[in-house]
Amino acid sequence: MPVPRFAFALEQSQSPQDVSSGIQILVLLTILSLAPSLLIMLTSFTRTVIVLSLIRNAIGVPQLPPNQVLVGLSIFITFFVMAPTWNQINATAIQPYVAGEIRQSDALDRAVGPLREFMLKQTREKDLSLFVSLAKIERPRTAEDIPTYVVVPSFVISELKTAFQMGFLVFVPFLIIDIVVSSALMSMGMMMLPPVMISLPFKLLLFVMVDGWHLIVRSLVQSFGA
């Protein structure tokens, strides 16, 4: 059986379309390489994974669930929350572009619109004002006047603040259990016994009795207005 030979060469383009196709492929490969960062920064993933990680630490078992399970759950919750936005992008941008009804630049403009709308709904006005002032641009009159490079960092820091606020509320009941157990052990003179060993079963029992994963996931999804 003959072994195939692959040859790569640079040839002079015969038409402007050849150069345009090469640039489009380069842009596509760049977007694919940035896909993980876009998933993290431009969607609900940041808030979801931070809240779930804080829950794990609040219970007192930082190794359970494993990181793979936590990240996987966060990704699927992100798919669920972002489904309406992605369906709108598919209907208004991707399908018309595949059908040849619009150009690539028009498809990109249409795809950014629903994503900007989602991010602006979750972004605090204070954070927007911060990056508008840092960018030294005129105060926007409408949401459409805000540049995307201002919306993205504003959305990210708003998500971080919201995630830590939700994590604090989750920490409070487990912190109360730790305080009660520690006080009880001190009152009985058992100061050498680590309070974590006694409080951990009670925290796990509390989390199971209130159906903690159900409550947390429901609160996360509802926090995005889904």
C-alpha cells in the first residue's frame, strides 16, 4: 500500500476571494481558541462555579464534590441559563449567515446583541460607570451607546460581587453550627477535640435535610431571571 505524501506550499493568490477566505479561517481558529475564555467571561459560568465552590468550602469538605463534578455541573447550568440567549443568536445570526442571507460582519453584529442584552441585565450601573469613566468616553445616553469593551469587564466584576454575596448567605448557617459546636465543646472542657470533627456531620445533615443542592441550583438559576 503506497504511503501518501503531504505537501504544503505558499502560492500567490489568484483573486481577492482567496485572501478573504484565508482571513476568515484565521479568524475562526482564533475564536475557537478563545472559546473557553468566552464561556467563562461572557456567560453565567463565573457566578455559578464560584457559588458552588463556596458551598463546598462552607460545608467543610473542600475535596467533595471533586473539581471535575463541580465544573461539569457549572457548565450544564450555564447551558441551561444561556439557552434562550443562544437560541436567539442562532435564529437571528447563525442561520441567516449559513443560508447566505447576510454577510459575516452582519452576523457578528447580530450575535453580539443578545449577549450584550444578557450581560447588561446582570451588570450594576455602578460598575458600568466605573469603566465608562476609566475609558474616558462620553456618558452614554442609552445601553446601545455603551461599547462592548466596557460592558464585558463591568459584567465580570458585577458577577464576582453577586457570587460572593450569595456565598456569604450560604456560609452563615454553617458558621452558626460551627460556633454552637465550638461553644458546647468548650463548656464541657473538651478543648483538645477539634470542633470540625463534630460539626461536619451536623452540617452535612443540615444540607441533606433542606435538600441543599436543589435550593442552591434553583436560587442560581432564578438569580439570572431565568
